[in-house]
Amino acid sequence: MSIYVLGVSAFYHDSAAAIVKDGEIIAAAQEERFSRKKHDPRFPINAINYCLEEAYIEPDKLEAVVFYDNPILTFDRVFKTLLTAKSNQLEQWMRISGSMLGVKIHVERYIKKVLNCDVKVLFTEHHFSHAASAFYPSPFDESAIVTLDGVGEWATTTIGEGNGENISIHKEIHFPHSLGLLYSAFTYYCGFKVNSGEYKLMGLAPYGEPIYVDSIKKKLIDIRSDGSFRLNTEYFGYIEDNVMTNEKFSDFFGGKPRKPETEITTREMNLAASIQKVIEESVLKIAGHAKAITGKGNIVLAGGIALNCVANGKLLESGIFNKMWIQPAAGDAGGALGAALLASYDKFGIKRILREDGRDMQRGSYLGPNYSNNEVQSYLEKNEYPYHNIEDLHDRITIIAEAISNGKIVGYFSGRMEYGPRALGGRSILGDPRNPKTQSRMNLKIKYRESFRPFAPSVMYDKVNDYFDIEVESPYMMFVAPVRKRRRRKIAKNESSNLGNELYRIINQRRSDIPAVTHVDCSARIQTINPNDKKDYYELISKFEQLTGYGVLVNTSFNVRGEPIVCSPHDAYICFMRTEMDILVLENCILYKEDQTELDKDNSWKDEYELD
Amino acid sequence: MNLTDEIKKIFFNNHLKDLIEEIKNSNIEYFDQNTEVPESYYISRCGNKEVKVFVLDDFSSQLRVYWEDNNELNNEKFIESIIKLSKELFESEKESEEISEFIYQMF
């Protein structure tokens, strides 16, 4: 009899479910993709239903459901935070008691009620979930494990190791000292949304100078040589207020936090550059200590900070470890997968079997729903949307590659949806990286977002060295690496546009022969495509190379700003029609914008999605 | 103020207000705010913390054990009333779909 285990993460941000059969990952998905509410924290009923459907089982066939967090420890932290707050205790109590006592400590009851059966409910700890999500799917039999995030129950940082089926945690750093919270504090102060805008801060960093590094290290964080650290909580608001930073923080950096959606100034750019440097220093030192205490040659990472692909790139470059693997759903969503895997190996005695080809067990992170071509056609026929069904893969990719080479922007919906925050060719918008206008067009006409943020390249795994200085595959877009020097071009001083402020003056400079994916510091957030993970996408890029000489495409997530990545053909069609995308690919079906009847001119849909 | 808010407020006034004051006037320090600068800020894990997957069938008794293990007997007296409140709130509280844009989602 097979052992099915369902993992659940919920109630904070990015709720998710994952199902594992005898240790093999069958399915995993975030709730936001179904509910269409970005970072949805609610109990992931839709994701659970999908996982059970994919595994083709009823809930009573589950060996257990595992929750990713220990409500006792979390309650303890929340309770003690309240008791020791210097002010606003009643306000805090009114804000947090309902969700903590009314919802979060009743997880078991929730699960049994929702699944309508007396299933065994187990719990683990937040950072064990992260650690398990990083180690078990990795291709390593043994490795050091580092987890870094905002906060779990008490832990914010852990160092441990994995050996076969066993994982252990050796050292921790506890709340309120947290690299995730420190980074979120700067996210807030620079005018981006906490819990979602952290990656914008990372994207902004290369525009600035790290002039505040010494100030940050002198006043806000003390980093020891072993990477352990302590924050000076006098500068932060998160213990007793509803914001991340306080007046003392503002005074220290010479002004109030930037208001969202206002002009980004040199100050924000320099702050972003500075905190990025501090995070990189911390991550490298923590990794160095992990190496020292575990003696392992490999490292795996998870937790929200592990989504900082610039820091990951620095760690890779440092050579502290021979090999690295990072859970692509490194944030809380990945906790669902970690919880299910941990119970499978630690509780139910499943034997861990690594792949003989040395590849990981994450299956490209294509772990979400797929839709057959019949389902797509039924949807299109029912709604009378004009389309061309091109069954032959070669014919189809030729049409798509030619269109992209002619400057068209393509919505690409193919196979299973990705698990984690990155679109990896299952639910992606694709463009031509050679075209200097691709970045601003995709940003402003399709994503409806600020144009300072770079796009990522998808590159054939066997051609990656032609374009980027990276020696390993990066299938999950978790590493940033430099664009090859020979591809870069020098920018003449008079090339700067006079448009707007400092930021916008440098955005549209052509820095390489693949400008749409070359960030201001000549780096790129790389996704390597291996045909073993996604054959159709590899073939598409390969065809683009035949046509243009470039084995690279621009790949951005299939959504508009503030919208979760599309899940179903319907989500994709609506997103296609609301933006200036030229072509939509839904499995074998190709739809051209000019063939479609315009949707209602009503633009109120933009209010459906809060700006991220 | 709705009935649920009223219940929460009463609980705060009856149980927490004095405790907060008591803690303020004591040496109890829940967070590591030590002004000393040690060689390392890491905390080692040990003992039964290596139990990675567990059943949580009785929140109140396990919370009691946890606080007893940590010699935090001061808090123990609230357990029954906390559980009573949580039962009332379970009936009335709805899951929130909102995520703050100003503070990390940690409570």
C-alpha cells in the first residue's frame, strides 16, 4: 500500500498544499492561483482539492495531513511579543487575538472539517518544513542546510544538515532578530509593500551605491564573524506597532519612509544597494559557518531570504560549497511540501532514493494543474474564441519562434503550472531579448508596472556559457550571474536619456546584445532549460536560436501587476485580452489578438488586483 | 464595537493588563536584548526539540507542558481562560484574506 501524505501551509502568507506518494512529489500548488488573491493566506482548500485530484485519491486514503508550523510555539511568541510591547498592547491584542486564537490554534479542527474525515493530523516546525523542502528534493545524499526567513515560530535562521532520510538542525537565531524582517523593514521604508515587494528592492539595488552599509552595521545589525547577528530593535516598529520601522529609523536615514507609487530617488536606490550588501555579507558568513560545523561539500537553502537570487549568486561564486540547491518555492508556500516530505521520511519510514542521473526530485517545479488540449479546445469552442489548433510540436514552435523574432509578445501556457513564485515556461510571457524596446514594452503595456525592474532570460542549458558567466544549471531562476563580457557594450555618456529622474535616465541604455535581460549592473537572473524538464520550451528556444542565432528568450510571469500567475486557460485568455500581448499559446492552440473580439472596454478590472 | 471585540477587550482587561504591568516591573526578558556582545548569537538546539513531527491533540495541556519546561509558570494560570476564549472566537472569527503591506505577516 502506498503512503500518501498531504502537507499544508496556511494562515500567514502564500498558503499552499502538496501531496507526496511514497516520498515522490505528486503535486503542489499555491492557493492564490485558484482563489486569484495574491499571496492568499487562507486555508488552501482549492489547492488541497487539486492535490487530491492529481493523486487520484479520496481524503480517507491519506496517511496523514501535516501542518507546516507549530501553533504552540507560535502562540508563545505572539503572546510574549504582546506582553513585552512597550505600548499599544490593547490595540495589538485586538488585532492579533482573533486570528491567533480563533483560527490558528484550531488547525486540526479545520483540516478534519474541510476534508470531512477523521484523518491523522500531524505538525512540525516552520524551519523544519523549510529545511525538509530544501534537502529532500535536492539531488544530494548529504548536505548542509540553511534556512533564512522573516520568522517561523521563534526561529528566523537555522543551520543544520541532511543525511539520507534524516535532517537535523544544530543552531538557530530567534525572533526578533531576523534577516527577513530587516530586509522587509527596508522594503517598507523604500515605499514597497511588505510581504510582496521585497524582490523590487532587490531589483532596485544595482541602481544605487552601497553608501549606508557601515551605518547599517553600526546601528541596526551586529554581524559576528560566524554570521550570527542581532538587530537593534530600537529602530524597528514590528514588535509593538503595525509598521516595520519607527521614527528613530526615519531620523537615522534622514526622512520619512517613501510613499508608495511616488518617485524613487537616489536615497532609495542607495538604501536598496546597501541592505543588499549587508544581506549578502550575512548569507556568506552563515554559509561559511554551516560549512565549518557540518563539514559538508553541498548546501541547500530555503526560506524567503533564499529567494534573493543575487545573494545566491554571490554564494555560488564564493565557492564555499561545491554544489548548491535551492527550493524554488523557498517562501512559506514551500513549507507545505517540506512538511509532507518530512513526515514521509521521518515518521513513516520511506526510503529516500536519489535519481541515477544526478538530477533533483523537484521535477522542474512543474507540479501544478495542467489542462489537456481537449479541455482547452472545449473552452475556446464554448466561448467562440477564434484559434488555430497546431498539433505538430515542430510546426507550432516554428510559428511561435518566428513571431517572437519579429517582435511579438507571446503568452505561453503549456503543461503543468509552476510551484513557487517564478514562471518557468509553463505560465510565461515570452519576448525577444535582442530588442531594446522589449523591456519597457513588456513592463508598461503588458505587466503595467514600473520599468526599472529587469526581466529574466530563459536559456538553453547547453548554451548558457555563450551568454552568462555561470558554471551550473539554474533551472529555477534562483541565481544571478553576469552577462559575458564580450556581449556587453560600453555606454557613451551622451546615450543617457533625459527622461525623468536618475532612475529612468539609465533604464533604457543598451548594455549588451541581449538588452531586455541585462540589468543595469550587467547581470541577469538566469533560467536554464533542460529538455528533460520541459521539452517543448527547450525546443522553442532552440528554434529561436536557429532563426536568430540567439538561444535565449525573455521570460516573465504570465500575469499583470498584482495578479497571481494565471492557472487556467480562462485566466490566461482574460490576461491576454486585457493587455497588449500579441499571441496566446494555450497548449496546441494559437490565438492571435487581431482575430479576437475586444473585451468590454470597462477598465475596472484593474481594481481587482491591488498593486503589488 | 461588535460582540467579539467586546469579548476580546474584556479578556485583555481581566487577564492581561495586570500581567503586562507585572512583567514591566520585573526582570522577565523574553527576547534576547542582552547588551553584552558574545562571540556568537547562535542558539544551540538540544533535547526533545529533535522530535520533528508530532501530534497536537490537546493544545492546552501541551502549552502547559511547554511553559512548565521553560519555567514560565507565571503564564500558566491563563491557559484555561485562553482556551475558553479561543473556543468562543472559533465560532465567530473568519479567516482574514488581507495581508498587511506595512508589516511582515507574523502574528
